Amino acid sequence: MTQDKVEQVKNNPKYQELVSKRNKFAWTLSIIMLVVYYTFIMIIAFKPAIFGAKIAGGVITLGIPVGVAIIFISFILAGIYVKRANGEFDTLTQQIKDELK
């Protein structure tokens, strides 16, 4: 790709919209995941009795299902990102490509 084309893409308002939306969305999902994860870690560090509480007839502690839920939350957030990337972000990318032709 020539430098002219690169500048043309960078100056395209749709490209700037794409970058802005994608970055904002990625940061939002990242912050959600970090808050969930660090809350889990802080509870373990400062109030371990909460996740050490026995459930399911005293066989399992509360921390295990909460930990599994955190893993599922990460998959759900990744799925949300992929769904939006394959829809809105890909549409904007295609529009940018079409304008370059």
C-alpha cells in the first residue's frame, strides 16, 4: 500500500469512526473484565472467608463456582466483541475499502 493510500485511509471519517468505536468498545469490555477479576482477587486477599464458605453440602466452597463464573464472563465478553466486530465493525471496514476503489 502506498503512502498516499495510507493517508487517504487515515483521513477517511469512516476510518476514524471505526477506530474510535472499536477502541472505546474494547476498553469498556476490558475494564469490565478487570473489575470482575480484581474484585475476585481482592475478596480472596482481604476477606477469604467469603469464598471459603462451604456450599453444596459442605463439599465445595463458594470460590469455585465464582471462579468458574469469571471464566464464563470472559467468554461471554469475547463473544460480545466478536458479534459486534463481525457486524458493525466489518460493515465500516467494507465501506472504507469500497471508497478506496
